[in-house]
Amino acid sequence: MSGLCSQNAPAIDWRASARRTAGLIALCLGFGLVCGVSAGDRVVVRVGHFPNLTHAQAVIGHALTRQGRGWFEERLGTNVQVQWYVYNAGPSAMEAIFAGSLDLTYVGPNPAINAYLRSEGKEVRIVAGVCSGGAALVVQPDGRIRTDSDFRGKRVGTPQLGNTQDVAARAWLLSKGHRVTLTGGDVLVVPTPNPDQLALFRKGALDAVWTVEPWVSRLVLEAGGEVYLEEKTLWSQTGGRYVTTHLVSSVRFLDRHPDLVKKWVAAHVELTQWIKANPAEAKKLLNDELKAETGRGLAAEVLERAWDKIELTWDPVPESLAKSAEDAYRIGFLKVRPELAGIYELRFLNEVLAEKNLPRLSQ
């Protein structure tokens, strides 16, 4: 907003200039800000998330805001307003961070890595974990794929080029001796939006799909797919845990409002605890909000199966992020070896955990 409040107004026609200035001040007031200073100490926190099970804390938080029972609002203070924004792709959320139109966002690991590297570490920080697990490789039930070598000549769907599951699929196929390129190779990896994956899988046009919940459960329950492997089996070094979703803050917001970042992280930890203690109510809130945001909730059997396949957490599982970045470099998505030493800012999370007598995390 500071650009709206420039003091370099033209000297000519000062009456018109004054009218424009008054209009701009009114516009600033409409957003609760005048020239970057909060009006009446009122602060707006803009938060992004996907309409997805693996963003459960944000989806449920959004639902409670919609109902006038704001979980985060109650813990941030009466002078704070939360505005929720729904995204369908990580790159879009990170672009909003770059543009200054988001303060915090729930997002997958690869978009966070790409944003950190693209901005040379100047724009984003991971401040907490959100979700671990939930990804799997699903194959057709007709036996066309029974062994690792059977993937040769097959078509494997992933949600999006360069996204977390796409990188994991390509890295795994390479580890099994298959040649994989962006457009071909021994196995053709086909980045396809999840709803289209389901339709193509039903038609037999995709031989396998590497995706994340709840789409894994939908492929199994609605399309008869069989789980060939769950990604957690590839993470022996972390006990089967790997990051699926992070909570990311803009550096700008961290610098201006460190107190609010800490309060948000504390509320995030408390909501994660509440969800685990109240799964039935949490699942209803989540499904109702998914319906509000997308026009359709999840079938009860899909939600139940998918819920059991994920772990909601505040632990960002840093070891898994490092491996994902290394895999993205190895398969050619990153042109230089990634240096992620400064991507985490976990001091607020560790302060919150210490205050709650919970184990602190390393970064």
C-alpha cells in the first residue's frame, strides 16, 4: 500500500490531486491500512491453502472462520482478521507470496523448494510441518504390472509436472533402472490433474498413477486400482515419515510480525492436537468445508481410508525435504545442486513446543 501513499504528487491542479489522495486514503481504509500503518492496530493476515485432505489444519481453520468460530482469530487477538485464499497449485500460491498478496500458505515441499531457490533465499521460510505421508503408486488390477520391470513401456500418471509426487515417481523409476525423460524414455510419465487421472485410469489409458490422498483412495475404491507401493516404504531413514505439506511464511511477514507468526504456529500446533483428539468432528468440518470450496465433499469410505494414510503433524521432517531437493536435481528439474541451509525458520515452533513441554525439533 505504500505506493498508494506517495508524497510525490504533481504540483499542478492541487485540488484534483487532493481529491485523488482522499480517494486513495479511503481505499487504504477499506483494507484497514493507511500508508502501511495499521488503522486502529488492526492487522489482516492473508493465508493460502489447497482444498485438500493434506491441508487439513487450514481447511478446518477456514471452516471455523466461515462459521464465525475462528480458531486462529481467537488465538491471534481481537485486532487480527484472517483472510483465507484457496489455491489449486503450489506455484500459484508461491507467486502470491512473491507478489505480497499472501503472508502464510500451506503448500507442498517442491513448490517451497523452488520458491526458496528462485528468490535466492530472500522470500520464503518454512515455519512448521503440516502433513506427512499419504502418497502411493497405484496400478491397474488386470496384472499388466506385477514387477518393477513391467513398468517399461507403460504410462504413469502424476498430478503435475515437477510437483512432489512427480519428482518422487521419476526418481523411483530411475532407481529401478528405467530411463525417464520429460517427454519419453522407457516409461512415459504423464503429468495429469488428479480428476483427469481418475477418469483416464478407469478407461485403462493410464497403467499406473503416483499420487497422494485422497486420490489414492479414490483410485482404489472407485476405479479398482491396486497399491503397488506406499511411498513410506522408501523412507527407512526417517521411519517411514516424509513431508507432504508445509506451513510457509513470507520473509516480509516474518520480519514485520514475528509475534503473529509465533501465535499462528502455536494455534496450528493446538489445532493439530485437537484434530487428533476429535477425529469425527474434525472429519465432518473438513468435508463440509471441501464441499463449500469445491462443490463436492469426499465419499465417507474414501475419507475414512485416506484419513488413516496420512499423519497430521507440526514436524516438517527436514531430512525428507533434503532428499526431495536432491532427487529434483538428479532428474534435471533443478539445474544446480540445491542449497537449502536457510529455508527453515523453526525458532517459533521450538519456542511453542518448549512452552507446551513437547519435544523440540532440529533444523
